Amino acid sequence: MTLPRVSKGMVQTSIGGIGYLECSAAIEGESNETAILCFHSSPRSSDEYLEVLPLLASSGRGGRRVVALDNPGYGFSENPNRSITTDDVADAFVEAADALGITGFVAIGSLMGNFACVSLASRYPGRVKACICANLFHYPPKKEPATASSQGSDGKPVPDPFELKEDGSHLLELHNKRSQWLDPELNFRVLQTEISYLTNRRARYANGIYIQDLSQYDFESSASLVECPVLCIRGDEFISFFDAIGLGGTKQFESGVGLLRPDVEVRALSGEKSTLNMINQIPDEFASACSEYLESKNI
């Protein structure tokens, strides 16, 4: 079977250009009218879905249209033209969907991308037919007010914390972060997207433009408004890793799932590649889990 090709583009929104990867195997007159929109983790980009896009596009009745969007300041997307909240990001994704002629859609997220899913499902219930949350992590909320960002006490922009070193060792440090579970080729791709993200972030911070910290997002209130079916896909190695480094992967995953009840299902993917990068590493298993769930819901 020949898989459909992946193309890329950009659409303009009120907060700046949004880049995307798109793949479609839709057969005219037979395709599933419900598209799939995919939202990546941080500091990744739409590249997180590169392998899985053709697999998802080839699923369903007559094929689907699948689009992976880059968050503002990530991947192909431009930096936002102002400080923004998580809901602002989700609204920009709706603008992008409108520009692409997409109305009803399934929202798929990974880590950070799950917050876009919840924001969209809670505020655009007529458009979101289902959510699939990969490696859901319910960040413990901070006590700061839920704003996009803040400046320093002196009113000046907060400097970016990432330190550039004269000998270039900061690049090696980025590479080594994931080398224990990523092969060199994928690690190189991840490194490329992280450098792009950090470059954009440094430019934003210098101009006093910030994106809301996820711990400031009111996940609880938004989750309580989600009425569509939800599948939470858990990577066992992701959970183990987050537990091992003290981030409470098991606790925060279960907390997030609990907030999304009652219409939520959980599926675990196991094996050494069920990491936080599992969508790239085990695309066939991930696509199958998504497709089987959507078929079970007749979506």
C-alpha cells in the first residue's frame, strides 16, 4: 500500500502565521467528513506527527484529512505578535482550521498539545467530535494569576533562562538529554525543533512577549466542560521516566484522566519505545489505537 504524501503550509491568524503539516487520503464522495487536527508537545513541532500522519489519513471510511499544527513560536509558526494564553492558542487553531476549510474535527494532543485539546473541546463543543490525549500530564497548578505571562518587578522583560556558551556545549547538552532513548536520526530531528523553539523564545522574551505557562491554565474548570468522547493513551515508558525524575507521571496522568470523566477511556502502549516520543517511535501502534477508538465511536 502506498501511503499519501505529507505537505506543509502556513495560514495567517490574528496572532501570527501558523505552520502545519497536512496529509490526506480522502476519496471524493467517500471520505470521512471529520478531519483530524494534531497538536504537539513542547519543545517539539508538527514533526512529532510526521510518521503517523499518513497512517491516520489512510484510516476511516474512505480516508481522512489530517493536519498537524505548529504552536505559535514552534516549528514553522511565527512568534505570536503579543502575549497569549492557552485559550488564545486554541482560538488561533480554530482560525487556522477555518482557513483550511475544516469544520468538525477530532483533536489529538501530546503533552502540551493536550491542553489545546481540552481548551477546544470545552469551548467549541459543536466542532470537536472527540479528543485523543497522548501522555496526558496534569501540571500541578501554580498560585500565580492565570495570565499569559508577567514581567519582572522592574517592569522590564524577563530574560530567557537558556544560556548560550562560547564553546557550543549547550548544543551537546540538548543532544544528550534524549540520547538514552532516541536513535541518532530522531534525536537529530528533535534537537533541530528544540533549537528552533529556543531561538524563537529568546526573541519573544527580549520583546516582552510571553506564552502562558501550562501550570497557570485552569485545566480543572475546562476539563469539567468537556462532553465529547476522550481516549487517553499512556506510554508506559513515559510514565516510568516521569516517575523516576520526580515529576509524578503516574499521579498526574491519573489526575488528568479523573478530571475528564465520565466519558473517557484509557489505553496503554508498552515496550521500550513507549516514551514521551512514542508518536514518532511507534507510529503504527499509535495510529492503530486512534483508529480503533474512532471506529468504536463511529467517528
